[in-house]
Amino acid sequence: MAVTPRRVLRFEMRGGSADDVLGALAELFRATGLSHDERVHLLGGAFVTETLRPYWVDGVTPIEAHERLRADDPELAAMIEAIAPILLGRTEARAEGAAAVEWVQSLLKHA
């Protein structure tokens, strides 16, 4: 089953193999124009979200969802604990960097 941009956009993945889905995701990422860093961040966030999805239901806090995951799969919960701070740190660093650039630009405009 060949992956084409049209298939990716229509998400015709029913009955596809894991390799088909991976190929479709790779094509989708190439089509977005996102940088490598942005794609990695997106995948990390999707991994965390998808891992917690069955546990994070109405009325359940993120901490409770993580505790439920830990009870079911301690190894997977440990992976989430490892990746979440990295993703948060990268997001904060990007925001701080953007704010610093804006500040310098405003200084230069008034100089």
C-alpha cells in the first residue's frame, strides 16, 4: 500500500499496517514544513497525550491519570516522567528566546 499525499490528507489508514501509518506520518510531517525540532516536540507531546488518554477521563486530574498509568504500566509511566520535563523545558526555552528577541528588537527601534 503506497503512501501518497492524498492518502495522508484523507487518512485512509483503516486496515493499514504499522509501517503504513508510520509512512503516512512521515509524509504528513514533510508536507507541514515544520522544522525537525518542531516535529520532535510534536511527536513527544503526542506520545505523552496518547499514553495518558485512557486514564485521563472526565474528572480525573493529570496527576491521577499518571498514577493510574503507573499502576498499570510502571515502565511506561517512567518514560512519561522522563520525557515530560524535557518537552516542557524546550517549550519554555523557546518562549524565553522569543521574548528576548522581541525585547532586543524593541530596544533597537528606540535607539
